Amino acid sequence: MIFDSHMHVGSFESMFGVSLDRDGIQELMHENEISNGVVFHPDNGYVRDVVESIPGLYGLVWANPRLPGYVEEAEEFLDHPKFLGMKMHPLLDGFHPNDPSVHPLIELLVVIAIIAVLIALVISGNFSIVGIIAGGVVPFLAGIAGGWLGERRQGTV
């Protein structure tokens, strides 16, 4: 089994001179014996249409904090079973990763991560205070808090 973790679909001709449509990505997967993969493009609706029509292909939500309603759009697509995570491209979309406009998305992702860890603990039968600590919720939150405090000290929050 080959899993390609970085695939593009759609047109990037204006920037990079490349374009690959739904049929092209399916053909590429077949020719290279790629059974599963993750694909993304700034148009999340287009990605949804592609991943729904190709078995083994999953999407990343492209989140651009310069667009109005980007957090709500990210949340909507993250609820879709064929979207596995998030893609942000500061260079192409023209934002700095620690820009305050990114913070609402990070907060959403933290909540999703905590829920995922708790679900994993319940499924594994380790749902206890010790299990939660061992599962990483407390260290995870400490890391997030530490990053946030560092940003505050630098005056970027």
C-alpha cells in the first residue's frame, strides 16, 4: 500500500504552471499504485467533490484567515468524514502564522484535539484521571498555554 500525504488537485497554473483535475489525480493514483492519499486546494468544495468520488482519497481543509468566515468554513469541512486535517499556507495566502486572525482557528483545533484524545481514551478503556494525564491532555494543554504565554510576552497576542 502506498499513501501519498501531499497531493494537489485543481489549478495552480498562475503560480506554478501545474493543474490536475479529478480524473487526472485518479489516473495518477492508479499509474503509481497509490491506494490512499491526502489532497488539498484553496477551494474546499472542489476538494470535497473529488474526495467523495475517489475511494482512498481524503482531504485537508485549506484555511485562509484573510477570508471572512474562514473558521466556520473550516469547522464545516472538518465535520466531513473525508477531511482529515488542516492546511494553511501563509506564503500564498499572505498572513503571518502568529497573526491574531489565526487564533480562533487554533482554538477550534485545540477543542477538536482534546475531544479526539478523550474519545481515544474511552475506546481504549483508559478513561480515568491517570489515563487522561497519560493520554496527553494535560501536557497538550500545557504546551498550548506555554505558547500562548510566550506570544503574550512578545506582545503578539
